[in-house]
Amino acid sequence: FYILDGDARDDVGKIVAATPTYTKNDRAKVIAQNLHPVTHPYYTAYEPLRMLCLGILQHKKLSYGGDDDNQIAGILFDGASLWEEYLNDLLKRNCEGKLVHPNNRTHTDRQYLFDKDESDSSRTIYPDFLWGLSEDKFYAKAVLDAKYKPLDDKGLDRNDAYQMLAYMLRFDSKRGYLIYPQKYNDKNGLYSKKYDLYRDRNIFIQTIGLHIPQTAKEGKYEHFCSEMQKAEEDFIKRLRDCL
């Protein structure tokens, strides 16, 4: 299984930004030029790659069963999106309607970084979660970001810090929280680190881990669910204490 994490999503965004001249007509032209199988003996080894690339460009989906002769070597899914939606469900069940979840996939609750001008360069943004968003959407008490990557050892990434500070500036928020899946450390317990702004300690970004059980007693799924429920309750309590 291959997981598309937050870094991969950022890379995809950079590719899109670096190819502003891309058009669907160009894609159709590339597809038409590569519909015929590779027959030259020197290049036949690339035939599976040609078929894979065509499948991606044509947005073909693979399904289990059926008469398709193509073999599935793995399943690609967006782990970062799955983590974000899981947190959305968990937080909304415990935040009593105080949470807004802008979603760039459904384009719901979209926000804007700049005022609109004649060129409409307002730049749409989708912070993962906004806590206590005002009715005019000018202010938020806190900005929360879901990160599907470990932060225990590496700490706060520079790009993550810049993104969070931009969102916090936009919503005049003094608090930002990065929520990530965390492996329990028997020595240090549940790790959390606070990063105070250099000139103002009232403005900060804090990492908060949600402990993910690593083993299940006797391999039983029920035990994992029980441990996961305890981890969720502990996480919600620690987050509420911060908010």
C-alpha cells in the first residue's frame, strides 16, 4: 500500500503551480499519440509503463473482480485526507458546533487570504479547522491543522510554520495547533511542544499528538478499538485544556 501524505500533497500543488500552461487539449493530444502499443524490440520493456501512464491520464479506475486483465499491485489512497476527515468527525462530535472545517475537495467553507480586487486575486485558502470563527469570518480563536506525519523527532517544519502563521495572521488568531498521529513513548509519554513567536509569547504554535495504539492484545480488533477510544478521550481532554 502506498500512502499519499501531506508532503506528497504539497509536491502535487507545486507541480500544478509550475505548469500554468497545462490544458486538457494537450493531455488529449498526448493520449492520442500513445494509444498504440510499443512494438520496437528496444522499447517493449516500457509497454507496462505506457499503459500505466495512459490509465492515469485517462482517470481510469481499477476494481476488484470483473474481466479486466490488468493486475493490481497496490492501492493508492490519500492518507492525509483520510486523517483529516477522521479528525473532522472526532472533533465535531466533541466541540459542540464551535468548529468549522473548510474542505478543498468539496469547496465548502472556503476562505480568502486577500481582499478581492479588479483581478479577483483573493487567493482561496482552506485551513483544516477554524475554532471559534466569527460570523463575519474575519476572526478565529484558534487555527488547527491536521498533519499526517511524525513530529516527535523532527519538530515543526519550516513550511508548516509559515503556513500556520499566515493563517493565524489572516484570522487574527494568537494560537495555532498542529494535530498529528503519535506513537506512544514509554520514556517521555505523549509528546507536545509549544513554539512561541520570538517577539510575543502570547502568539504560539503547538504540536498535539493523538496516540495511535501500536499493538492489539492477542491480535484482537476489539482491544485496539478499546485502546483507540481511550486515546481519543485523552486527546480531546488535552485539546480542550489548550483551547
